[in-house]
Amino acid sequence: MGVFYEYYRAADRETAVVQPEHPRVIADPSRGTPEFDVVETKWIDPHVILGQLVAFIGDVDFSVGLVDTVALYPPPEGAPQSDEEWDALPEDSPYLDGPGIAELPVNARDILAGADDSHLPAVAERWAKIEEFSHFTSVDVGYMLSLVEELVGLARRAKKDDQMLYCWMCV
């Protein structure tokens, strides 16, 4: 099945974690799920794959810590601290299966937001060639460019509105 990732912006952490069990791409006011500005990526994790995009755009060396997220949900302060506590968790615990919500660092938002539009085609082409995409039989560079443009646009809107970027992820 895989892990699904949705990137979105929100005014603050409290808003970002409203109804955490629901995908961000689906707004349902009757359930209290707000409408978010979302980019649905399915397989682009924040630390490695998005991190490489940030490195390419920012023309910096990639490291796994480049996009060092802050876990918001499930709440880190309630996380099990021992093997016994982990073993005692119920099967439906969000600490076991998710979903999870993390806040991206401001530098990742700002690097994406500051991308030079004229360089995006070359960045998308370079990004499409990373090892993490090698298991695909063919990577559509046009799709990758569209995805890069969506992520850059989301970051620009977040920065303009003094918001942060968040990642909702689910197995």
C-alpha cells in the first residue's frame, strides 16, 4: 500500500492538527475538518525526497536533517517511553499506525518560496533522477515539474500569509 503524504499550510499548530485522523485534502465542515490549501504527493516524504528538492532549489548540500520536522501529532509528550509501554498500546493507537502530522522548518518553506521560476524545469528534471524515484519504470518529467510548481506555490502562499508548512502522513 505505502505511505501517503499531504503538504499543507495553516495559520498555526493548533489549526494544523484539527481532526488529525482525516486527510487534509478533504474538507468536511460537518466533522470540523477545515479546508486546507493542500498539495497531495502520496510518496514524497519530508526528510529525504522533499529534502532533496529543497537542496536542489536552494543550491545547498543535501542532508537528512535539512528538512528537520517537528512532530505535532500524535503528541510527542504522550509517546511511549519504554518497550513495555509500546507493547501495551492498543492496536488502533496513532503511535503505531498514524496518521501523523509534522511541521516543516521555516527554512524549507523559505527556500521553496524563493525558487527562481526559470530554474524549475531543470530542478524537476534533476529531482526526477534521484535514487528514490529509480523504482518507477519511467518518471514523467512534466508531472514532476507540475508537482515542483505546486509545492513552490504552496510555500509562497504560506510565506506571504506568515504561515508554516505541515505534512500529514498516513500508512
